[in-house]
Amino acid sequence: MAFRLTQGTFSFLPDLSDEEIAAQIDYAIANGYALNLEYTNDPHPKNFLWEMWNLPWFEETDAKVVLEEVQKCRIAHETQYIRLNAYDARYGRQTTALSFIIHRPARELGFDLTRQQGTDRVTRYRIASRRADAMIDTNL
């Protein structure tokens, strides 16, 4: 069974084409959102600290500029996850208006779920990313 990470807006849709990504960038620019790119090896749902690619685009008005950076980021980080974020500053704080994965590694490794029985019938679950553990494996 093939694993497909589902996170963010559009997570249950097929991957967006570059034209569809450009349309979302145009939408974000039209709404005055600041854009940025982030990448990671560990896409665990609780890992919200992805590495930032370049500085955010606060006043960018041309989707082509952002798409060029998307291509550069894909080349530099082809074996990692890359997401595009759009932030709405109208509320006076960093509010995510749009966030979606725009690039995935060719082989997604998935997660392991471990279950621990505690005292008083308490069951705890732990989700661990196989990607983080596989970084030492040279056969990837």
C-alpha cells in the first residue's frame, strides 16, 4: 500500500500542478497575504518548525517570482517535503490563511504507530516518522 501524507489545505486532493499552484499564489497575492516556502525531512503533524526557504514575500505582486523560488527550492531539496504558506496580517498577528504541500519526495516512508498500556487501563499512542529515522539509511 502506498503512503501519502495528508496535511494542510488540499491535502486529500491529488498534487497540484504548477498552474494550479500559480493560481493559489495569485489568490494569496490578491488577498494581500505574505507568502513563504518551508521544507523538512520530518513531516510529523506536530512538527510545525519546518526550515524556511529564503525570506517571506510580504509585498510580492508577481506570482512568477514566487514560482521561480518554488523551482529553486525543489531542486535544492528534492528528497524533502516542501510547503507553501500564506499569512494574513489583518488580525495583527501571524495567522495562516493557506498552507499546502507543493512537493513530496519520490518515496514517502510514512509513520509508525506504537501503543503503550499504562496503569488504570490508560492507553497511550505515539506516532513516529520513519523519514527522520531513515536519514541515516544510505539505501534511500
